[in-house]
Amino acid sequence: MPAVAAALLALLPLGYLVVRAGDKGAGFAFDYLRRDSTSELVLRSLGLTVTVTVACVVLGVGLAVVTTRIVLPGRALWMTLAALPLAIPSYVSAYAWISALPSLAGFGGAALVLTACTYPYVYLPAAAALSRTDPALEEVARSLGRTPWQTFRTVTLRQIRPAVASGALLVALYVLSDFGAVSLMRFDAFTQVIYTSYRASFDRTPAAVLSLVLVVITIAITLGEVRSRGRAQQWRAGAGAARRPVPQALSRGRTLATLGGCVAVALVSLGVPLASLGYWIVRGASLDLDWSRLAGAGATTMVASGAGALGCVVLAVPVGVLAARYRSTGVRMIEQATFAGHALPGIVVALALIFFGTRYARPFYLEMPMVIAAYVVLFLPAAVGAVRASVALSSPRVEEVARSLGRSPYGVLRTVTLPLAAPGVAAGAALVMLTCMKELPATLLLHPTGSETLAIRLWSLTRVGSYADAAPYAAALVLLAALPTFWLSHASRQRHHTEELSP
Amino acid sequence: MRTRSSALVVAALTVVATLTGCGSDADLVIYSGRSEELVGPLIEDMEEQLDVTIDVRYGDSAELAAQLLEEGDATEADLFFSQDAGALSALAQEGRLSTLDEQVLAVVDDHYQDPEGRWVATSARARVVTYDPAQAPEATDFDSVDDLLDESYRGEIGFAPTNASFQSFVTALRITRGEDGARQWLEDFSALEPAAYDNNVAVLEAVDEGEISLGLINHYYWYQLQEELGAEAVNAKIHYLDSDDAGALVNVAGVGVLTSSEATGLAADAVEFLLSEEGQQYFADETAEYPVRAGIESTTYDLVPLDQVDGAQIDLNDLASLDETLELLDEVGLT
């Protein structure tokens, strides 16, 4: 039941979009879809999505291998640095790049910034998977004559594929729904055109039609991910304690080259945005900063994003547990449904909630619960993925034993499944929380009148060009978002399988 | 276990209760597309003058307009304060704005209000050319945006393609020169490889630092930069084009009262306050915009009087035809 409720909430925007897209009759919608510019737009957005996703997979898996399987000076530091770009909102990074290098505008700039901001979505699960896969299989492959590279390709990669695929899915959907980076880079992606359509014609129909196309693309992508995840079992079969893989030593030259690569990634993803922030903070050092206002915005950010994370996890647990344990059509549809809102631009989700809120939930309208509902619609999939992945790591045999010993199904869930999955679920909550902190468009339209978050303040100051005044807010946002990120990168290294019970 | 679950339920209810207020209890609610940094102090003055409490939702003008359209009669908003005329005329066309009192409107020139009285301008801004006197001293002789179309300015002109004011200028170009004339100018402009910036401030700073020699901006950014850094520290200068040129377009910010407002009396008082001498003096002194009420002069900024620049007289409701403008900009590749 709660799983169905989660799916229904996630489907709200879809209902709204159908209503709005049909405003001028189905004929208008179809004519609008048939315009050349619409198909061009689809190609452009897909091009960006594919480019960024592939780049993130290469970068994320590469860094994961480097930080988990290779003897590297300062390995723990690199592990943290590799995850940290998650704390930097794409609009902050895009602004830093475009103000340093105006010629970067366009496809290249958008791809660069989005890759730099989202590769940790792949890196974190890949690194976690790599550091916990038992090296036994790889050793067998090596002893049977495979070269290290063949072993990596045919054994290691195959083992971490589900983890990489779920990260790649989050990247792809993030790219489709991102507005900040593409608008600053002036790349006409879906979201950019949807926003422009609201702004230019004050007509909500074309925007709704385009958003529906976006939903269709999202569903196609999630179906692809489900297929790529396959039916692989991830809990360990066979008795004996799992070992941790031992990092390999490289030659001096290769170690230096690897370090160089790590430094380059850190400079692009962290160095440039932080340097730009630093520049503005120094430039604005003489300005009076209203500390109590900064603290207030910080507190509101924490409360809203904390509640958003909590809401997401509460709704994600039933969906995630079902998805990990049963692959029936019904379950698959529920899981799919939770992804519906994820690729939609924040403004569309916000308008959908305005539409329903003013009609059916007036007491909550423009109150915190509306903001939290928007966060749930937007970010539920990240939490569902985390729950599913961590439940899948524990063997269903343990649950069967508990059942056979007389526990009720609910009792098993509460005392066995969830405690085993708890670290993964908490990591999912952290991921959602930091994403909520950075969210702007939906927060801006739905926040209670008179309250403000760091992201709102940042937007409000930068739009009047007060970059120096805005810098402390951007810094506070990055610092706050870095907390869950630190925790996330730490937690992802601690996860283990449950052992198969010996017969 | 049972005690723990009931404790959880109580905790959850408490959180919900604290998170849920009971809507705005202020006397007046304003949705403002103008930023808090620009109009916040003015609204505080208004609270004091009218002796009321006011809640303001700040946002982007167009997004707030979409929100107001979606909220319909359920909106809390009494007043919509917009950065440009386009969002106001969109709301007016959907029948969301009520007719304002004629006496209140009488202090404003007809050109700066909706012909049917559903919205009124509160301040105006002019498009200007900013130039680096070391690199392009001849800019003082420019009459029209055509004077920018010179091979010597290849890569030297800054503009902000995504900025609403730049797009309004292009709309004005379409209205004054026709579609073909506008396309011709944009193609010639684009051929000179102008430098695109994120916003007007960035364009002005690039000119001020000599990175480029010319820029297309709104007048008040330059006055504000002067105020911020001191007149001597600003290298860039501005030049007003001939008043009948689209490059000297005067655009407005304005206000309208929602039809669903239950505080119509207060809302009317608020509009009256914005158009009062005190309200108008605020725009002249604080934001360096042009007052729309005659006889107000800025005491802080040395503004060129509005009646010397307000020549590009187009119906400001026409600025809502932004769709065609964006399509044109897209075609010539200036996005």
C-alpha cells in the first residue's frame, strides 16, 4: 500500500501535464510535436545526456578503480575528493566556468560542467562495489590464463555493472532535468526550452507537451536500465568469509600519471568553482554580511532538505524492498512510476503541485509540506535506488529463516531486512538531502511566503548581479552540502554483504 | 515496541504541525518579480505609511505569472509587481487583473499604462550603449544601433542574449523596422561575432575593464556601478541613442491588482503609494530608474531626463510578442 501511495504521488505531475497539454485540444499538441524544432530538441537533449552519461561512467569507474584497487599516495583523501563535487550545485560550477571562459558556452561547456558535477553518482556506487567484491573470482580468472585487462573487462566490470548502471541512470535523469547549467551555458536543452516557453509566451500548453515528451524519454531510459541490471544475484553464494581486494602497486611512472589524472579531475570539478567562490568572497570581504539572515537561511535549508530526505526514504523503503525481492509486472510498474517526476524540470513539478495544492490541499498550500512533496516527487528515485541496492546485498535466505522461526512478514522487515540494509538506506537519505539543498526552481515557487533557503537567497542576489553578496551564501551551501557528501563517501566504503548462512 | 511507534507518530505529528502554518496572515500579499534587493526597502516604507503588514513572495516575473495563472482564484496574492510589461499584459489578457482607479492612474503618462487601465508602470529604464572611451570615443556620435555595425567592432561588442531587456530591444526592433528589417540588423550584428555575456552587469564590467569596447545595457547598471565604486573609478561611459531608435527603447516595471483580491481597498492604496511622490522618489534615488510621475528628480543620480529619451514609442503591450522575437534570435543564431 505505501508503495502504491509513493507511486501515485510521483504520478501527480503526469496527471497535471495531461490536463495542461490537452488545454488546446489534442490536435494542437500533436501539431506542436511534429514541428521540426521539437525533434531537433529531442536529439540535442539526448546527445547531451548520452555524452555526459558515458563520460561519467568512464570517469566514475576509472576513479573508482584508481581509489580502490591501486596503491596511491593519499588514497583516503582522493576518495573523499572524488565524491565532493556532489556538494557543488551545477549552477555554481557553470557560473564559475562561464565567467572564467566565456567561449565555453554551448554543448561543450554544458557537457563539461554536468560531467564534473554528476560523475560521483557513478563513482560512489562503483567504488563501493569494487571495494567489497571478493577477489576470489578475479583470481580464478587470472589463474585460468586471462590477462589483467581481460579479467577486469569480463569479471570485475560484470560484477559492478548493476551498481554502475543505477548510477548512470541517476546521471542521465539529472542531465535531462537540469536547468542551471544548460541555461548558463546557453545550450537549448529540453528544460531550457520549457522555461523559455513559460517566459516567452506565458502559455503553459507547449511547455506541458514538451514535458510529456521528457517523461516518455525518462521511461525509455529507466526501462533500459532495468534491462541492463539483469537478473544477477549480488549476495554471496558459497561458504567462507569474503576477503577484501588488495590494492595493486603500479610502477613509479604510472603512479605519477594516475595522480596527475586525479589532480586534473579535482581541478576541473572542485578547483575552478571553489576558486571563483574564493575570488568573490575576497572581493566582497568589505561588505556587511547579515549573519543572522545567513544562519536563518541555512537552518531553513537544513530543515526542508532533512524533511525531504526523510519523506523520500519513508516512501522509498516499501518500493525499494519490493523491487529488490520481487520482479513482477506490478512491482516493476510501481518502481517505474516513481521515476516519472525525476527527469521533469523543477518548475513543472512545482506548477503541478500548485495546480493540485490550490484545489485539493489548500491548508498545505505554500507551506513546508508542499516543498517536501516536491522533493519527494523529484528525488524519490535516488532513495529507491539506494534502498533497492542495499536490500539486494543481503541474502533472502536470512529472511526465510526468520519467517520459518515464526516472525510475521512485517516483523521480518523491521528486525531483519531493514537493519541489514540500514547503512545503504542512510546513504540514500544523505544523497537525497544534499540534492534537496541544491534544488532551486521548485523551492522558489512553493516555499512558505517569508521563509528562504540558501539556494533562494543565492539566486536572488546573483540575479541583481551582487555576486560578492551572494558568495557567502554559495559557500554556506557548498559547506552544508559537503557534510552529507563526506558521510556518503565514508559510508559507501563500509558496506558489506551478509554472509550466506552455512547449511 | 508499541510505545516506540506511538512516540514516532507523536513526533511526526509535531513536525507536521510546526511545518504547517495557516497561510499568510498579513493584511496584503504581494507577488514581486522585482528582486528584494531593489524594492525591499520601498515595501518596508509602504508598510509604515499605510500601517499594514505585507508579505512578499519574490520570484522571477514570468514564473510568478505562471504561478498566478495556475492558482487562479485560490491565490493569496493581492498585488503583482512585475519587472516588465509582458508578464502584466499576459495576466491582463487572461482576465486576472482588475481595472485600476482612474484618479490614481492620472499622474502617469498614458504611454506608461495599459490602455484599459489594468496595469500601470511604476518606473522606467532606457537601453543605452556603454563604451570604453579609450577604445571607442566615437560612440558619442552614434545615432542608431546601425552605427554599431562596423567591421572595426568585430568581437568588440558585448551583449546579454538571455536578458529580458535585450530581448525587448529586439522586439522593439521588429516593431519599428518590420520582421525583415530586424532580421537584417541581427544578421549583420551576428556576423560581427559579438561577445555574449550572462547579464548586463557582466557586459558593463567587461567594457569597464577594457576587454571589449562597446556594450548594450540598461542605463541604471552604469549609474549603480558609479555609485558603488565612485564616479572616478568607473572607466566606462554611456551614450543614449536617438530617441526614435529601438536601441533607445524605454521599458517599464509595473503593478496590477488581482481580481481575486479581497483587500481591494488596501491594494489600491498600495498602487497609489508606489505612484506617490515618495514612492517615485525612491526609484529615482535608489535604483537609478526613471520615475513615471512628472516632476520627480533624482537627488543621487545625474540622470538624463526621461522626456529627452522617450522617443521609441511603441505600445508596451506589444512587448508580449516575445515568442516571435525568440524565434528570430534562434534563426540568426544569437541565443
